[in-house]
Amino acid sequence: MDKEEAIVDDKFDYEKSDHPDVEKHLELQEEDNSPIEEVRVTVPNTDDPSIPCNTFRMWFLGLLFTAIISFVNEFFYLRQTTISIGYSVVALISLPIGHFMARVLPTTQYSLFGHSFSLNPGPFSIKEHVLIGTMTACNTGTAYAVDIVILQKLFYNDEKPFIAGLLLVLTTQITGFALAGSIRKFLVRPAHMIWPSNLVYASLFRSLHHITEEPKDAHRMSRMRYFLLVTLGSFIWYWFPGYIFPTVGVLSWICWISPNNSVLSQITGSNGLGVGTIALDWSAYTIVQPLVTPWFAQVNIIIGFVLVVYIMVPWAYYSNLWNSKNYPILSAHLFQENGSLYDKDKVLVENVLNEKLYQEYGPMRMDSFFALGYGVGFAGLAATLVHVLLYNGKEMVQRWKESRQETEDIHSRLMRVYPEVPQWWYGILFVITLGLSFVTCIVWKYMPWWAVLLALAIAIIFVLPVGIVQAVTNQQPGLNVITEYVIGYMLPGHAIANVTFKTYGYIVNVQALQFVSDLKLGHYMKIPPRIMYMAQLISTIIACIVNLATATWLVNTRPNICTDDGYPFTCRNTSTFYSASVIWGAIGPARVFGSKDGAIYSTIQWGFVIGAILPIPFWLAARKWPNVKWLKLVHLPVLLAATSNMPPYLPYMYSNGLFVGFIFMFLIRRYRYGWWSRYNYLTSAAMDSGVAISSLVIYFALQNQETVFPTWWGNPTEGPQDHCPLGSKRYVE
């Protein structure tokens, strides 16, 4: 195809091309391409506006997969081992169906409301495919507010009508979409806002649609063949950690030297700090996204991880700071001072804290890892604001003042052919969702009206700083801690109000950036913005309904759900959500991090001050010594956010993921650039696809039929899979 000859495959393709005007195309590559290397080798710098995308096939398959994936992911979310079926699986499955529909659907032209259309406008296109993937991608993460509905019914015995939960889920998910429209100029159009994870998807779609020139060199495998082979290998291998040999995913070999040694188990066990634990399981690496996250960001994560997990936590625990030895070294549970589990029912009356009962029962305690994690989270949030102001402040002001005459790269210029979404579309949506938020929170008494405004104000203030960090580093500092902290002081003793405020403040921010990320993928793949807008909005509404309906069905039909007796539906993530509701809501930060009623964790509030100060010396040093390159790569928000997802994630997942990142994003990129530029992002997508498909087959074909693999050393039925029985226990002399 003439229009596709300008696509940049990688830096060797044009040298080997037999195109009659190679020099002309090399000049195009240099002058009319993205200034970002990763984008140049992944995203085509051409477009064909005549390619159909707003088709019956796109809407049918997109909405169908949205419903299916929303059901499957919510179903697995409540299980002991969570699985999220995402972009790559949908891309694989929808491709042959799309081609089949292109062969069998009639090509007859129909007329509706003055517009003519056909059920089959021609071959199944890459733009249709991207839109189908985007409709499911913006809903692969289960709706956060569903946890509030589960919490009210199972943990607080305060069930609300289905319509109340539905409006809560819809408003928290869609308000972020409305917010996304105001930050497009800052996070989508600039070339250096690359959104690294989108490069994986762009590489995947290019491979599936054969739109790259195949090399003449027989020693170089085609992208499509490579993708299928790696997917097959990933599918086969996951049967071992996922079913046959689970221990291979948590090889805590150092612990085996003396498994009954408490300190050794806590330090080296997979349920402890995981030092030396080897995980031959791709699903354990996904928290880091080692083949996607830029290497400079991974170096920052390594520094933060080592500082917290290998230095601060062992020092705090074994020096018995806050009586830490009474509890496990890493746990999401809450405790009494003697180490027994904390029973919130002993201190709550009608889900509101009773101060007299609290003083009689005693203060709540947590392990040192949990406490330090909050302190580092405070620091990370403050560092995000200061870092972005120092490093990106001038640029933000400049872009605020600029109009459409701003300097654009090739992709922004190619997108000019498509009408942009008017700002008032987003504005009207925001007004509607804001009104429904007031109705939901006031009528069903989730929280006061002023709390809605305050939560949204926090989301709006942080959306641009957090978005810049994520667009550049692929890491997203979360607002969950600061939202809990603020409302915990303003409405102490109210657990449901606390988690509702957190959801509006935190998830509105997350959803806004998820939608912006999808807009950036549409920018790369040249999807008309107005079609993208409608696809995102409609699919999100359907996903919210399916998420809540699935959770409601499971809660009403599964016996003992969200308890150990309800295995495998133990709701590990929901349990962590519940613990946070007790800490920040039922008990309140004043009694945990302040100085009220025996609080002992007040020192960690200094994290806010420390985090605000830390970026300043590095920024000043980078200005004084501009030729020292590593100073510009110090990214305090990423460094301090390294441990923000522990728990429920475990340290060994980070250490193994970062090791894989070192191999691919540093060694292979530096010494085998040709291979890396062609296959790296494709490898990530293929590994994800293989694991996801294998997980589904294992569950529905075997585990759902209660077909278990025979017990042996590598598949224990009693005790932990890593054979370190004391890793998750309290310290024993």
C-alpha cells in the first residue's frame, strides 16, 4: 500500500528496502516523525482517513466484549487469586470474529434518519479493532465503588437499594470521563507525553493486521508469527504456576535452609519481604509492567523499593518500633495491642464509632510495613505536586496560554483532519454527573453535599500533576491515602462516608487518566475523536451495570463469601478496602496518626513535609550541573510510590518484575536494539495474552468443575505454597 510505505518499522527496515526512492523516505523519517524514539519504532506516521471505523461490527463486538469482560473481571476480582482479562485477549479473540463478519454480513446500503450505512463496509479494519479494544480497555478494571456496595452488605450490615449502588458506581466512573476533556491539550497532544503502555497496544494491533513491511531477511521472524509463538509458549507455561506446580511461582529457596526459623521466613518467604524469592510466573510481574515502564522509572522504583522494603521495614520491625513484633512483618489485617485481630463491631454502634466502647476495647494497631507505607504515601503525594511544579510548571503555563498554533508533531497534524470533540460535550456530561452525585450521596446518606465538592476538588487539583507523571513514567501516584486522610479528620467515625469520599476523590482522578490514556491511543492510531468519545461513554455505562449486577449476584448466592470459609471467593482486595475503611473511617486518623486515645503513629505525618522538600535539592542540582544527566532522571514521585500497592501486592512481585525490566529495558535495549525495537512491546502483549487465556481455560475447564491437580511437593494443599510456614506469622524468639 502506498499510504503505508512511510511507516517506520525500526531503524533497519529502510536500509534493506528495495523501494525505488529510499532516500526520499529516509528524509521523511527524519523530518516528519515523532521526536520520541519509542514512538518512532512503534507507531506509524501515516493515516488513511477513508478507513471505516464507526461500523455495526465495531459497536456489536465492542459492546459484546465490554459486557463479557466486565462480568469475567468482576467474577475473578472477588476470588483469592485475581485475574484481569484485558486488551490483548480481546484483541486476539475479536480479530477472527471481525474478519468472519466482514465475509458474511450483507453489503446492502441502508438509510436511517437521512444517513446511509452498510452492515459490511468492507474488510475488517485496524481502526474498528482499536475501538473494540478501547471499549473493553477502559473497563478492564472493576468499578471501585462496587466495593462500597459489598462493604455495606457484608461488613457493615447496611444494605442499600440496587439503584443507589448503581448511581454511585455510574457517577464515580463517568465523572472522570467528563474531566478528561479539560486536560487533552496537556496530556494527549504533546509528543513527549508518550503513555508507554499504549505502545504495547499499538505494536499488538500493527502485528495482528500485518501493516508493517515484512523484512526480506529470512533470519528475522515476522511480528505476527513471533506474537503467536510467544503467546503459545506463555499459555503452555502458565499451566505450571497456575495449576500443576504452583510452588514454581514462589521459589523461596533461601527459606528452605531453615523453614522453622522465624526471622529467615519473614525475610525470605514470599509472604514476607521475599528476599531471594524467584517467581517463574509472568502474572507476578504485572504490577511493575517491566517491558513497558521506562528504565529510568524502574531505577527510581528500585531505589524506593530497596529503601523501604529492605532497609526501613526490617529496622522498624526488629527494633520493635510500635511493638511491631506482636504482628506479622507484612499484613493487611488490623490488630489489638496483644496481636489478636481487631474486631470493629466491638467499638461501632450503627456503624458509627462509640468513644466509650473504643476506650474500653483498646486502640487499633497495624504492622510496621503498613504504617510506613502510609508515611511514604504521604511523602509521594507531596513530592508529586512539588516535582511537577518545578519540572513542568513553565510548560503547563505555556500550554495554557497557547492556542491551536502550538508546535505539533506528525501525529497531531494527522489528527487535524478529524473534527475534535467540543468542550461543551464534556461540560454537559460533568454537570449531569455532578447533579446525580449530589442526589446519590444526599438521598441515601453516603456523605454530605459539601463532601462531594471537596472530593471532586481534590481529583481536579491532582489530575494534571499525576497525569504528567503517568504519561512519562507509566506509574500513577494514587490519591487514596490523601482522600482518606482529609475526610477522616473532617468526618471521624463514619466508615461509609470515608470510603465514598475516597472513591469520588481517587477514582474520578484515576478514571480521568484512564480515558486520557485511551484518547492517546486513539491519537496514535488515528481514531476520530468523536467516535472515540461515544465508544468510551456508552461502554462505560454498560460495564458499570454489569460489574454491579455480577457482584450482587455473587454476594447473594455464594455462601460465606468474603471469608476464609468461602474459598475461593475470599475477596482479598475487598478485605484490604475494608481494613482501610476501619483505619481512616471507623476509627479515624486522629486516633491512628494523631495524638488522640493512644495513637502511636503520629510521626509518619512528617511524610508530607519530607516529600515536599525532597524534590527541591535535586531540581536545584540539575539546574546547577545541567550536563550531569542522571540528575534529570531522579523522579521522586515514582521513587516514593514504589511500595504504594503493598499490600495487597507482595515484595517478591516487585523484585522479580524489576529484574525482568533490567534484562529487557536496559540490557537488550542497549545491546540488541534492533530486536528490542521490533519485538519488546509485542513480547509484553503476547505474555499477557497467553497467561490470560490459560487462566480462563484452567478455571472454567478444571477448577470450576472442582478438578484439582494431585497433591505433591510442588502443589501443597496444606500450608503456604512457598513452604515457608512462618513468613506471614508474628515474630517468634
